[in-house]
Amino acid sequence: MEHFGNDEILEYIAEKCGSLRCLRLVSCYQVSDDALINMVKKAVMLEELEIRYCSFSEDMLKAVGKACPQLKLLRLNYRGFRRPRIEIDEEALAIAENMPQLRHSRWLPAP
């Protein structure tokens, strides 16, 4: 999804696509942490997740790791101003602790 995603669309996908293996969210500002968490709980086969130019929390990363044990690829990109060292350290720790099968994780550079 790019530029049009919202909680309702994500919920629809979750209900219809239990065998979803790849999800890419780009500039989906209307997608909440709760909707993404509920979606990944239903998409237990998810292997690849890319989130670009969206807001999300450390709790969302933890939930993704717990709900998607087969996740092998995670791509993240942030938009806006952040306290890079503090927040990225916490998020990196959440990834390390909750995504044991992860083979590739990448913070994509912001434009």
C-alpha cells in the first residue's frame, strides 16, 4: 500500500489474506499501531515487512516480532525529526529481542 492505506483497509487485508507473506506500507499515515498489530496477529506467515514514511512505536515492533515468528526481512524508514540515538537504540533492541528468525533488517535512509 502506498499513500492510501488506513486501518479499515489493513483490517480487510488481514481478514482475507491469512497466508500473506509480504507487506509494504509507504506513506500510510492513517494506519495506526493497533491496526498493524491486529493485522500481523492474523498474518502469521508474514516473512517480509517494509514500513516507509510511517509513524510507529517500539511496541508495534515487539508485537510484530511476537506475532510473526517467520519474519525474515524487515525494512524501516523514518520521516521527520527524531532523537536518533535514543529511539533507534530502543527500536533495535526491540527487534533483536523479538525477531529471532530475522535475517535482514535495514534502516533505509530518509530523503
